Amino acid sequence: MTSYVSHLQFQVKIGELKKLVEEGKIKYIGLSEASASTIRRAHAVHPISAVQLEWSLWSRDVEQDIIPTCRELGIGIVAYSPLGIGFLSSGTKILENWSEDDFRQNLPRFQPENLEKNKTIFERVNEMAAKKGYTPSQLALAWVHHQ
């Protein structure tokens, strides 16, 4: 669920967090899944310490704008789902163990029309890992760590 926050509302919220830092009630301010422009706006009010985002061999769209913005501003990056929500650990076999209410069933990347392409990606990762003597998971984690 995404909610719209106006520029003024956003500045007030970051301003309130800034006050909490100044009062010693919190040490740092971080953002999750923020756009590059949101990161810049927040950082202009108070330094942002970290941004949490999905980043993996499989999910690299953040490299276009968000990662460069964080690096430019000296903001730490906390990558979640470095194994592509489990896909980079087992490929399409992951589908075999899902419960009926698994949220991943609703994600576009797991829809039948995308699975063949994603299976090819997993096979490539698996091949590269095997050449190095690693599992796909180890290779994927090493890649994120190297970034």
C-alpha cells in the first residue's frame, strides 16, 4: 500500500525526525524504498544515514538513479532480498514449496509469462557459480556484498 505525501507534509515529517535526533531520542534517520528525488529532499532537511531497498543480481533497477544518489550523498545502502526473494537460491523449484497464501505468487516476476526468462537468468547464475565452486546463493550474496 502506497500513500501520497505532499512535499510540505514530507518536509514536516523529516523535520519532526530531525527534532528527535536533536533531542537525542533517535540517532539516525533512514528511508525504505525511496526514490532518488525523495532521498534528495529528505537529505536536504537532515542527513539520511541509510536507505533500504531491494537489490540483487535479479533486481538491479535501483542502479540507475537510487544507488548513484546514495553514493553521491554518502548514504549507506541496506540491500534486502539479495537472493531475489528466494529465487536465486533455488530457481523455479521455489514454486514447489509455496503455501497457498505466499505473497510472491502475486509478483509479476513469478507469473507464468515471466518464468521462462527468469529460469534462464537462474541457469546463468548457476553456471557462473558452478565455475567458481559456489552455490547460486553464495555467488548472489558475494555480488551484493561486493557492490
